Amino acid sequence: MTEITRVPLQPIKKGSLTKLWLGVIVAILLGAGLAWAASPKSAGVEVLTEGNGQSPQMGDVVFVNYVGTLDDGTEFDRSRPLPIPPGFFPEGSPLLLEKDAIIPGFLDGL
């Protein structure tokens, strides 16, 4: 027959559970604070040539030339030319303005 070894549970000290939960809450608050501090605060837009037409509306297609850079000047994205002969469409990358289709900072710039 098989024997089972029993290990008795030791009682915890008075107040240990409270200290554990306080530690968990402090760790969560510390993590949330670090995440908030590391998140980007806003998007900056530098207008090189301002247009004189109407502003685009949701559902419109816009053609944009853009360069995405970080605060330190590191480039992370750039518009690419269309693989069609020039002059057929306006210069730039086409973007369809739809809700949740474009990142919020980019939409603010448009």
C-alpha cells in the first residue's frame, strides 16, 4: 500500500496577510506610475507647406508625404512612393480617413 506524507500547514503570523496585500498594491501602483511616465505625452506636427483647400473629412482619401521621427531625431516611419507612373495620382501615400484606421496623432495632424 502507498503511504502519503502529510505536511502540516504552518499558521501565518498576525498581520502578514495585510503586509502581503499592501506590497501587492504598492507594486501595482509603482508599475502604473512607470508606465504613465514612459508613455508619449503628445504628437508634434511641423507644417512645411500649408494647404489652402478644405480640410479632409472622415471617409475621404488623402495623399500625404510624411516622415515619423522621435524626439531625438530617430526616424521610425516614412511614406513610400506609389508603384505607378508619376502624375496619375497626387504625390504621396494614400490614406483612407476612417475611425480607428489611423493612429490618433496622425489623424490630429491631418
